[in-house]
Amino acid sequence: MSEPGIVLVDPDGRLQPVADALRSASLPIAERVPGLDEVETTPDCLVVLDAPETEDKPEVNALPLLDDARERFDAPVVVYTRRAGHESVRAPLDLGATDVIRVPASRPALIARRIEHAAGYGADFEPSSAQLSSLLRNYPHTLFIKDDLGRFANVTTHTAGNYGFTREQLIGMTDYELFEANHADELWEQEQRLVADGQAMINDVEEYVDQGGNRRWVSTTKVPRYDESGEIVGLVGGTQDVTPAKQQETLMAALHEASRELSRATTKPEIAAVTVDIAREIDYLPAVEVALERGDELAPIESSPTDAAESIFDRYRTAFRRTHERGETHYVDSDDAITRDASTIVDAVFEGSFEHGDVGIVIPLGGHGVLGLVAPSGAVDEFSDRLAHVLASNVAAAFDRAERERELARKNRQLEEFATLGAHELRNRLQIALANVARERATRDSQRLEGTEHTLERMERLLTQLLQLAQTSKIPRTTDATDLREAAASAWTKIETDHATIDPPPEATLAANSDSLIELFDFLFTNSVEHAGAPASIDVGLLDHGFYVADDGVGIPDEQKADLFEVEYADAAEDSGYGLYIVSAIVEAHDWEIDVRDSDSGGARFEITGVDWY
């Protein structure tokens, strides 16, 4: 017969941590049995196992065991679970378990305390009133309870101390005794709305100016407080000073805003100069120096002005070189020891006082060079270290962009030079060939010579388009007041055809580059003449925010419209693909948009929108 006490139902030994914990706390273990059938008398408490299957042990499901135990014995039942997840705790509680414990064996005192309480051996928790009193005395943040008219019914000691009062003095006061009248009125109206509507206000960040004239921010939560009958009788709320976080947020935003200047710098020296200016503008950043790779060496090119006899680069030359070689940030303490361990100089928060000597942070700039920073020892906290790394990341990105743009410009120049020289040479040879064909046709004409002449003429037109395509990167972006009718008329004079007519647009003035607009009309007119058939009728008209060019030809199949302005659309058999690609480049240079639709007569209609009219 077992005596009253704590019974462990342990089929496979996995309740050993519980047995050890109970013995260490001198709690009575009546017996340890493999199953409920071996429990002969009602114990003070039953502890049952809940565990998943392992390599050497089967699964033990506590839920059926829990039901059986509660039917057999009028005693508390504790489940000791070895499973993960909330459900393994919630399910036994829903079935009536007194407690569910997942405390590891390394915490025996906590295991024993939980079971002692479930068995009814230990003292209960303090009364709620005592707990509340303890909370209000010791909680290190602002916490308050108000009645329905905004009187402080209770507060933490910390809350009262913020305003220079004791808890006893502050209880009964209102916001009118703590703040200026306007701010107190705002709080009154806010809280009366919360009481009337029964709504909660969660983590509302408010800015105010303290008695010293400093900007501060607090995050406030206020929720309605109900009595036992469900009536709202006031509010409970709390505030937390988030000034450091808001200041850091403001500084980070200022850094990102200042870093916009980096995107406008076009050379590495300019980027370095902007970097120094940014560090000067952001108070939280220390003095900086930028050193760039020059051949096999690093060379300083820009630095913040300091009173030190040595520059940052000269003082931390070894750290600069090591950082550049390894591509890793290095920290230099006040004794000039170099390490990758940030904790040697970086504190969690700035404590408000400096120590003897300076410390340095040396950060790689993605292979371009190194950014070095120096600050008084004790002044570098985790936020300033993060701020320095964000600056370095922005600077490295600016160097990458400048290098890409320089390389792209070089390749574009080479492409343009090659295209221009090659096009002129090919045009000269084509003109010689055309002249030879023309002379030959004057003496003996034939269909073959006529076809050859047509092919050469088509090649010349395509060559002209290709040359223009190579130069589209230089489409002028400057705009002036341009007459749409005059531009269309000028382009039409270049169209050599007796089989097409044009209905010009009405007089209208838009912001455009005149030469580029004429080229746009030239390519669109040529496209219409070549594809609309003879005779062709072309119409140029106005839209609310643009203009259109339409013809009465056969139109463009729907499946081709999506790719019409891509360079891949060019079809050597049609001569027009490059022209439309150039049209799209001109449109893009003006920040316009182009679309193609079916015209009223069934042909093609090109609509250019986004135009600014005068």
C-alpha cells in the first residue's frame, strides 16, 4: 500500500529528472510506478509522462492516461511533457490537467516548485492586492490607473518620480497638474474618447518638449478599465521613453538623406569629399578619412579636419592595409591594438563620458579602398558603429556605380566611334556600288540590275537607321517650346514618295527637343509609307496629353504589338524595326510613353502621351 504523497507514473524512466528534483527539495515521493494500475491509493499528486517516440523508447501519450487518472483518483494530475510546441501544453490543460511542465532537468528547483504548488504543499501566490502593490512600487517604467474623469487612481513609484512627486502625492491629481494647459486638454479629450468608445490606443508615439527644452518621445498605451459588471470605470495605461530610438531613427534617416549626394557625385574624389561632408553634418559620426587603392598601395584622398598631429590614415596605416587586404572591418583600441572584435571598443550604449585616448574603426569599401573613423575612447556605442557601417556601405555602392558608369561611357564611346566610322565607310562603298549599277543600267538594263539597285538602296536605308541607333544614347534631353505642326512638316519633306499624303496636326506647342521630335516623325512617317501601301494617307492629330500618327494601311497584328519597339523586332526584310526602336528611345528620353493601336481606318495608330503642352 502506498502512502499519500506524490506518485510518478513512469513507464520508461523519462521522469527521472522529476524524481531527482523532488528528492533535492525533500518532497515526499510515495512511489514510482510504470502504470496507473499499480497505484493503489489516492495520492496527493500524480505526475504522468508525455513524450514522443525516440530511437530507443516508444511514444507515451499522456492524454488517455490523463482521462483515466482523473476518473480513478480525486487528486491533482501534472503532465511532464518532453514535446515541443504550445499544443503539447494546451491540450492537457484543456482536458483538466492541473499543470503541464516542460522545464528541463537543469532546473530542478523550478520543477520541484511547480509540483509542490500543484500538490498543495507550498504556499499560494501573494494576494492580487499585494502583487499589484509590489508591481507599482518596483516597476521601472511609467504605469498608471485613472478613473473615468482622468484622476490618477494609482501609479508606479517611477511615474510619480518623473514629475517630482511621491506616489501618495500624485494619486488624485490629473494631467492639468503635470502638463501645460493645451497639452492637458489634448490628453483629456483623447481619454474621454477612449472611455466613451471603449477603444484601446496601443503604442502611440508622441513628441513633447521637456522642462529643459529638449525634444523627447514616448510610446503610450491606454486601454479602458472595466468593473465586475462590465462597465467602463476609467483607463489603465503606460508610457515608455523611446527618445533614444527616435533619435537614432532620425539620425539614420538624416544619413540616408545626406547619402543622396553620393549618387550625384561622378568621380571617386568627389565621392570621398561628399563622404567627409556627410560625417561633418551627422553629429553622431566621428571624424573620417577615405583612402583609395592606387596601384598596389592605399592613398588617402579626403579627411575630416582634426586637431591631431597625425592623420587617421597615418595613425592607423597598418589597420587600413589589413582591412583592405582582408575585406573585413578592424577595430583599434586606445593602445593601438588591432582586432576584429567590436566589443573591444564598442559599448552597448554611450554612457555619457569619455575615457583616455582615441579608438578607431576601419571599414572596407568593397575593394575600392577603406573608410577610417576615429573617436574618443568610450564614445563608440553599437548605434554609432552601425551608423558608420551604413555610411561605408553607401560609399562603396557609390564607388561601384561611378565605376560602372565610367566603364559604360567608355564602351559607348567606342561603340559610337566604331559605328560612325564603319557606317561612313560602308556608305561610301554602297554609293560607289549604286553609281556603278546606275551606269550599267544606262547601257543595258535588266531585272537583275534593277533588283540589285533596290537591294543596295535598302541596305543604305538600313545602314542609316543603324547609325542612328548607335547614337541614341546621345539623344538630347534638353527641351524647348517646339511647334508640333512645324516639326511634322519638316519631317515630311524628307519622305521621298508620290504615293502618300499627310493631314498635318493643328498648331500646338509642346516641350520637346526639336531635332529629336523631327526624327521621331521621320521614322513614323517612313514606317507608314513603307507598310500602308499606295496610296497612303497619314493623319497627325492631338490627344489630351499628347499626339498621334495614324495611317490607313493594313495595321499591325495584335501578337506583334507588344514587341514592336524592341530591338529584336527588327526584320531585315521589312527595313523598319530599328526605326521604331529609335522612336521608343526618343520617347523615353522625353519621359513620354508610346502605344500602338488600330486606327479608325484599320491601319496603325501610334499614340505618344505624357506630353507637356504650353
